[in-house]
Amino acid sequence: MTGPTVPGAAAQTHPQTSADVRDGAEADGPTDSPEAPILVPLLAPADGIPEVVVDERRLLEAAAALAAGHGPVALDAERASGHRYGQRAYLVQIRRAGAGTWLLDPAACPDLRPVADAVQDTEWILHAATQDLPCLAEVGLRPDRLFDTELGARLAGLPRVGLGAAVEHYLGLSLAKEHSAVDWSRRPLPEPWLRYAALDVEVLVDLREAVAADLQAQDKWGWAQEEFDALVSFTGPPVRVDPWRRTSGIHRIRRRRALAILRELWYVRDRVAQRRDVSPGRVLPDPVLVELATDPPTDTAAVATRRSLRVIARSPRVWLEGIERGLAIPEESLPPLTLPGTGPPPPRMWAERDPVAAARHTDVKAALTAYSLERTVPVENLVTPDLLRRVLWTPPAEPTEAAFAAALAAGAARPWQIDIVAPVLAAAAAAHG
């Protein structure tokens, strides 16, 4: 990967310039906030709104155009979270200099490997890569190298790192984000949505250059490269144990029998949602699941008399059967109210349970907070809170800097993080035994 370069003026690629906006503001008189930066609204893609690729012939044309382009590749994906079951991509946007922007429909072209093959040897630019990498991989798009503009902005110390905020900060452009949560499975996709999607990738190359220049100026370029290299192998968050325990309002359940009913109903809802291809919350909201578990109706007549259960009144049988299964589970097989912990207790309990560990934690937290403020990088990017708790609660038998470095490496910390954190851990261990 080549080092960062100084970004060109983004306004040069769009019809309206920063000077145009300034001149307009001056002609209309002073603004209410003369110190506020003047942003250029980014209203339309420079090359117009591309046609959506929905067949194999056009997909191969896109691949050929992208292969003939030059420079890094900007990618984004739109999902239908909250509308459809799962997190698959319903639109993929890709842009490269010399090739323009292409909008690909994975529903019509579920195998995008021709595009991946065309750009495999170059850097891919994404914003918040962990959100998009799993769904891109499902359609055959896996990068060999990448640059995450959101993570880069976080390492650079930006307080807000969403795409809109980063574009405002680095490029002076105002990017509308009103279509981020729409149902991208809808067909045909409305023109305003396509405009929004095309603009998201149009800014990414300039944004990458600006973020990279900022990281280099702050001597954080090496940090970012290690983070981006680690992201290439990201396949998604770890599979949850007992995913039904994420039900909103589950903390109100105080009986194991009710918890067993909730578990049965959660899996009923998940199967129905998967069959209908809709978000589980659209099948049955979490509060209704909790009510059914804590105050289960006995029959269809009982369902009909409760206004809060009208959502299941048209097909109550599947839910009543789930309740019956929960009621039939033997007492000894009921799920525990809480799962046993797999790590150290919360730090607020350390002073009572292990005062020495608590003292180590206080010293390390103070030192890392000071470093975070000095270098304008979030503490959680220096070391994950879970890993920090584990190595402080159960330090190496010989708590040397090398031993702490090995413990951090075993917890998937990057070399740049280890260089910063291991000496702090060793110093705290030396001070508090």
C-alpha cells in the first residue's frame, strides 16, 4: 500500500464550489454563525445516477470497466435492516477512477465474483467496514487490502465518525443521509435512493486521502495499517450463545418457567420471520413476547380478550403451541435466569473481591486515559475493554512487560496496541504486586 497523499479539492469534481456558496452567503448578507464552516451540499452524482445492473451481461460490462479503471475502489452496501430477515445486501455501490460508479443488484445478480476478480489487486475503501464486509462476502466480494474511513477517522480523533460527519470535517461537503434506514429490498428502487447510494461512494476516495493525510500528520499511519490489515479477515461478530437472551425487556422476567416460554416463543418468531423474509420485530415486537411469557394466555378466547395481543389474534395457534412447549419443559431443564460469567467480574466489584487487582485497574485506566487525551484516540481503540479486564484480573505468573505483551497478543491485540499498553500493565503490576 502506498503512503497517503494530500487530497485534492473535492469541490473541483462537483458543479458547485465552496466559493460559489461563500459568494452566495455574502450576497444575502451575514449569517447567524459567521464562525461556522460553510458546507457545500452534495446534491447529485457528478456523472448522473447510474442504471442499476440487473443482468449478467451488464455485470460483465461493469467488471470490464472497473478492471480498466485506475486507483483504489470505493464500495458500499445497502441492507434492509429492520425490514427483511438477516443482513444481506440489496444494493452494492462501487466506484473507481476511469470507470465511474456502478450500482449492482445482488438480488438479480447474486454472484458478484466477476467484479471482485476485476478489482482484487487494489485497495478497497469502505466506511465502517465491519458492517458491510459480511454481506459483501455473501455475494463474492472479499478484499485483499482495504482502507476503512470510519476507523481511520476514529484513530485520527474525530468525535463523530459517521460518513456524513467525516465528509463534513474533511471535505467541507454536506451529505444527506435521510435514506440510510429505508427498505432497500424494494423494487424498483426510487431515484432519490439511487442518488443517495451513488453519492456515498463518490466521496470515499477523496475522504480516504484526507483521512490518510491526517493519520500521517499525527504519526498514526502505522496504527491504521495494522487495523486495516486485521479487518481483511473479518467475517462477522461471534455467534451468540442463547441469542434469545437479547430480547428487549427480558430483565423483567424473574421466573425460569417464564424464561423457558420466552425461549420457545423467540424461536417460533425467528422461524416465522425467516419463512416470511421479514425482520423478527415486524412479526412480533419484543414487548409482546415478554408479555406472552410472563402472563401466558391459555386459549384463543383469552387471546381475543386482551387488546395488547391483537397482533397475534388472527393466528394464535402457533404462539399458544410455543407457550405449551415452554410449560411442558421439566423443572430440571428450565434455563437459568442468567448465564454464568466467562470473564472477570465488573471492575466496580474489584475493590471488594481483589483490592490489588482494583489498584492495578485504577492505575492503568488513569494512564491510558491520559495517553488517549494526549494522542486524541479513544481508549477503547488502544485496547478492548474486555481484554484489558482479563489481563488485569488474571495477570501473567511473571508480570513482566514481555509476558503482558504475549497475553495481549493472545487476545488479538495489534502490535501498535501492545507497544503502548504492555508497559503500562507491567508498571501497574510492579506497583501493586
